[in-house]
Amino acid sequence: MIILFLHGWTSVPGGVKPSYLKDHGHTVVNPALPDDDFDAAVQIAQAEFNQHQPQVVVGSSRGGAVAMSIDSGHTKFVLLCPAWKKYGSATSVKRSTVILHSRADDVIPFADSEELAKSSGATLIEVGRDHRLADPEPLAKMLRACEGGV
């Protein structure tokens, strides 16, 4: 499966989460997104989406807001603590979207994901113990969400 992974603010390609997906047999497209220009990040993500036609888009924090801003048709989203209220102007996601978020997140309020899930009909899964979602349980849930399980 091809997965487009959009990293968060001040993160870089090749981190724990995209590496986990790659280590589990998936092709992961993980472009570098500029921290200081949201519109440029969206343009890069859209170009990568258009070129690779992924089956899933994973957006982590600011990358979640970037994902919500691209034209992705019916492609499934897995959003990790999406920072949609902080970046961009998108306010909804597809019903097929899975949102993973920790109630203990001290960067993006869990309530933001509750609101997004409720207004969009997306699935919200509480997981992890912080914003990073880089522990074994959230990594496994991310993989399962990408592969079609919830």
C-alpha cells in the first residue's frame, strides 16, 4: 500500500511514525514540509498526492491540517492529533477518516478532535499518553487504521 505521510510542525521526514509504517511493508511517501509557509506545505502535499496516488493519507498534527487542505477525492485519512483549528481553513473531513488523539495531549486539545469527529462523522480513537503518539500502542493503532481496521 502507498501511504502519504504528512509530518507535523518542526518534524522531519523519516521519523518514528512513517518509519513504523515502512517497516510494516508499506511504501511511505514522506515529503519535507516547510514550517513557515502553510500554503507551500499544502502545495507540496498536493503534488505528492497527485504523483503517487496513495491509498491512505496520514497527517500528524500540522500535517493533519495540511491533509485536510488537499484535494484527495475518496482517499482515506488517518489523522494524528490534527491541528486543524490552528492551521488552514478546513473544518471537516470525510466520514471514513480515523482520528487518533491522546486525551493527555498538551499541544492540541483533545476537544478539537472530538468536535471534528462529531461534526464530520469521523471515527475518533483515544490512544497514547502525549502528543507524539510514538509509543507502541498508538503506532499499532495507526497501522491498523491505515490497513482498514479500527
